Amino acid sequence: MTTMDARLERRPFLERPLLETLSLDWEKMLYAILILAAIVTRFYMLGARVMSHDESLHTYFAYNLFQGKGFQHTPLMHGPLKFHLAALSYWLLGDSDFSARVPTAVFGVAAVVLPMFLHKWLGRTGALATSLLVLISPFMMYYSRYIRDEPIVVVWVMLMALITFSYVEKRDGRWLVGLAAVTALFYTTMESSFIYVAIWLLFLGLYILRDVTAMAWPRPEYKRIFLVCVAGAGLAVLATGTFFYLSRNPQLLNPNLTAEPLAPQDENTHQIGLPPSPFNTGIAVAGGIAAFFVVAGTAVFLLAFGQEARRFPALDLIVILWTFVMPQLTAFPVAWFGHDPLDYSFQGALFTATFLVPILLVSAAIGLVWNWRKWLVCAGIFYGIYFVFFTTVFTNGNGWATGMIGSLGYWLAQQGVRRGNQPPYYYVLVQIPIYEFLPALGALGAMIYGLIRWIRAEDVPAESSVVPSGDVEALSGDENVAPPDNFGAPDNVAAPDGRDASSGRDAVRREGFPAIPFLAFWSVAGVVAFSIAGEKMPWLTTHITLPFILL
């Protein structure tokens, strides 16, 4: 440090020259330009366009909440978060079309800013390019000026990606708290959260599976049983998905179904559960077989490695995501056994409870066995956020049921309705080529380039993801590596005991999260999931575009 720099450091902050304080470089300047452009494009004449049909519903119920008339959640209009945000905007800025759209516009600006925090995995140039593409994306821009859930979802998903990447590398327990909070907000926003969580869980499971199958197990017979369970679970899941796809039969909406919130206390609720189908039995059987293989494989894995199973950071993420989504999947078994998840009569609630209560207990048991201190903190944060919004700050006691059971139950029924009646190629051959061809071409080029590099590198020794056990102390600062229970310090990540399959040496894992392969997986899985879904709408293209832009 020079003498001048030392003098500047000693001076009070307000007396320091502005330019030295800012340390402005070209990267910061470009981000400042992008953020300014985002503010202009998201807020300029924000209230000029007339409200669409969906916006009129959202603003009407938000206005009622602002007026003190309360709000009852209904899955028909997705999650309750946007209504609370719009009501808050009315309170702060007054009721107008402009103020109704301010929350989504703010999230639209945040989506342009967030890639800056992903530069470690995207590269500095890549992060700048990502912010630029989010800024100019037709779908991102249009729906950021529209009171819908999509711009909010984009921010939650980016934060989930940041948390996932960071936790695997640092294993700081505070990232798990962040994940619990973000996923809770995600579920209160839109039911597409279930698709995203499924993509996350599937990739994290494959990520762990790659490591587990590559290493030597203490007892080889356990490894063989584990692989059989993995194969069985995969086939059963494939069969479940096939039966579910075949079970979808188009049917008309109930003419009595309106935007009026569902009233769980009513005895005569309409029946809009999963459409009757002979394939429902196949779904139930195949789903049960898949669950059996998953439980058996997990048990074999834990028997083989014991406490060493805690060394996988991806497993921590899976526990948090899985234990909080499990209770919300209760609508699946209820529908598979021929009942309506939206039947809130006493008999219907009793039948639903026969599944919900055991699932809640199992999810809690998994979390407590994994790490009771961390899980209880995460559960408190998750359910605190979840119940506050679904019950509208505890003024709508039935909101927990419409959220926990009704959210997924209602949209399961819509898969048979197929609103819009769009063809399977709607996104791939219509929406993306016309509006989002730039990120699509970039993502396709990135995947082809990555595949070519991977093929060429097959015969070249890859950078080792393990280090000799003698180097553990250098990594962790402690020869006896164990994950601490506190949230303030990172967990030291070590691989399970055993000899590395490639080097033959005791090894400890040291590698970053495979962000680019994950983004490629997310891109493909997103296209497949939203194309298979019965309901295809223009705004849902936003969900497919996002991973293209990030990749």
C-alpha cells in the first residue's frame, strides 16, 4: 500500500475522494448500465397498458386485502405471495395500475442483478452476458411488467442455484437456512416450484450416485445391492411417469368453478380431482415400488458408510428439499387411490389425513436423524414463512390445507383439462424459435461444445476430484474431519471412507459443484417437463428460457 493509500484509509469515510471509494472498473460500469437499463425498461409507463384478464383477478383480490377484507388462498390463482406484495405496494404507493405492477417490476430488475453473484461459476464475461440476456429477453421483460408469478419465480430459482453452488463448495450451514427460506417463498409463489425441486433433486441424486459408484465400498456386496435398488427405482419411476402420462384424458372444466376462493369448510365442494382412469392403479403400484427401492437403497447406503454418509454436501441439500416437499406431495396418493385431494369435507379430510400425518412424521424423522439442530432451525424458518402467507398472517385458518394439499391437487387435475390445448411442440417449435432463439442457440452451442470437449477428453486424465488422505489436514485444518452443528462455520467436506477407485489411495473429496453440467441438465429437463405438462401457456416459456440464458 502506498503512502497516499495509507493516508486515505485513515481519513473518515465522508472525507475520502469519491472515485477512490468507488474503485470503479469497467465491469462495475457495465453492470451499472445494465441495472439502469433494467430500471427504465421495467418501470417506464408501467401503468399505461390495460390490465389483462389474469391481472384483473390478481389486482381485485389484492385490493380486497389492502382494504382489510382479507384473502383466502385458492390454487386457481397460484400462490398467495403476489397478492400480499401487491397489497403492500397499494399501501405504500396508493392503489393504481402502476403500483400493482411495481413488485414484479422490482423482481424483474433483481433478475438482471443476480447473475453478478454467479460470476464464479459463469465467468465474469458469462455473468455479464447473462445479465444482458435477462435484460433484453422478450418474455423476461414483458412479464416483469405484468402482475404474474413468473418474474418472482425467476429470482427464487436464481437464488436456489446460487445457494446450491455455494453450499457444495463451502458447506456453510447458513446456506441451508437460505435454501429453506427461498424454497418456502417459492412454494408460496407458484406450483411450478414442484417441477424445479424435482429437477434439483434428480440432479443432486445423480451427482451423489456418480461419486458413490466410482468409489470402493467397504463391502462389495452392499454396492451390488445398492446398484440393483438404483436400477429398480429408475425403472419404477419411468413406469410411474408413463402411467401418469397415459392417464391424462381431456375433460371440460366444471362450469361452477370461478375465481372465488375455495372454502375448505364447505361440505359440498366440487370434485375436480385426478380424472378417473384405469391407469391410476398402475401409478399407485409403480409409485409404491419406486418408494420401496429408494428406501432400500438408502438403507443399504447408510449401512455401508454409517456416519460417513454425512460427508456428501449434496445429501444435505437433498434432505432439506425432500423433507419439505414430501408433505406437499400428499395429493398424489390421495388421487391415486381414487379420492379427490380437494374434498375438504370431514370424510375427505379424514382420508387425506391418513396419508398426510404419516408423511409428515417420516419427513420429520429423516430431518432429525440427519442433523436435528440444523433441521429444526430450517423447519422453523420454512413453515414460518409458509403458514404466514398461506393463512394470510393467520386470518385464514383453512389456508394451510389449500396450500399443503390443494396446490398440487388442483394442478394435477388441470393436466387432464389441458387448458389452451397446445400441442407438445408448443415451446420447442413455436415459442422459443420466435421469441427466445438467441438464448436457445447459445445454450445449444454450449451443450454441443461441452459434449465435444468431453469426448475429446475421454482418454486424457481428468483433473482429480480427490486428494490423498495425507492432505486432509491441509484442507480442513483438522485431522479428524467432522461436520459441525453450528451455522456459523463451514463444514469440512470429506469423502466416505474407502479407497479411491482410480488412484487406489485413501482420498478426500475436493471439487466445486459442476455448474455447467447442471445448467445443461436443467435446460433439457425443463423443456421435457413443461412440454409433457398438460397446460401450456405463453408465460410458461419464461421457465424454459431461464436455464438457456444461464447456460
